Amino acid sequence: MKGLAGMARSARGSASERPSGRRASRMPWRLVAGALAGALVLTGCTAGDDAVERGTEFNFVAPGGQTDITYEGEERQDLPEVAGEDLFDEGEQISSEDFHGKVLVINIWGQWCGPCRTEAPELQDVYEQKRDEGVQVLGVDVRDFDRSAPQDFKRNRGLTYPSIYDPPGRSLLGLTGYPRNVVPSTIIVDKEGRVAAVYLRDLLAEDILPVVDDLLQES
């Protein structure tokens, strides 16, 4: 919130800097309101009734600009196939459909992304703890046009879960409305292949584990 307050102070300026007159004093606050609304798109943290558009296939909407969105029961929609070439094995295809029946954690990342450097070991921790219980982690590497860079990223951090190599983000085109420019972000899919949660921020293992544990308990 410090950053938002700073934006407000900056937009208002000091009394000596502001022009006189009623009209002039109003304008900066309109700008501040717009700036704060834009910033809040990245700071929310709950679910809402408008989180999905009704239908059988997933259509993403961030209600009120929230970053943590969960779907329960009939709210859940089928995940369109996310597929592409394996990061290490050129010509080898990986698909979200390969893991149907498991709880699937899809993480969109890039080696150029600062928060991904912290998040990736956390995802590896989840994978190591839960893979024998039916949890799969799948990365989607985007905007890395030199393939060797994300490969080194994974080797250096000992990441053993698979990743799709997808610089232009084509594998995500089926996710209607999904903000592909937000990196990192994570989609958690239940055992029936339906989207159960979306996180438009970096995560720790402690954020993910309770969610996958609940999904593992579902029949």
C-alpha cells in the first residue's frame, strides 16, 4: 500500500505546485483514481461470482482485478489442451492431456523473470512431495527465444518436472481471456481436467500444498 500512497502523493503534488481553481484541483484526483484502479488489478486476493463465464470450456475473467481466484463445484470449467514441444527434447510433444486423472499444476514462467527464480524451487518442492500421490507440475516457458537459457535455468536449480518450450505462448491461446503477459502465473487443474484455481502472482510451496491436498481428497 505504500506504493499506492506514493502514487497518490505524487499525483497531488504540493500546495504550491497545484494550479488554483476548482477545476484544476479535481483533475489530478481523477488521474489518481485511474492509477489506483490499475494498480489494484494486481493486488486483490479472493474469488467472486463473476470469476468465470458460464460454459463447458474455461473462459477466464479476473473479478475486480483479483490475483487469487478459486472455483468450486459447478463453477469449474474444462481446461483447453495446453500442449507444445518439450524444453529438452526437440520434437517431443507434451500435453496437459497426458496427465488427466492427476492434480495438475501448470506454471507459466521464463528464465528472464525475477520472481520465477524464487518460485521454481518451491514448485520443485511441491512436485517432490506430492508426485507419488498424484500431483504433476508442468511448466510452460515463454518469451525465451534462446532455448539454452531456460535449459540452464532448470539444470542449475535441479528442476525435474517437465516444461513446454513455447516462446510465443501459442500453447495458451485456448485459454480464452487468460492474461498471457502475466509471468509467473499458475493454473491448478483437478483430477477431472477442470480449472480449480488461478494465481496471477508468484507462489510458495505453502500456497500450493493446501490446494492440491484438497483436490486429491475429491472423489
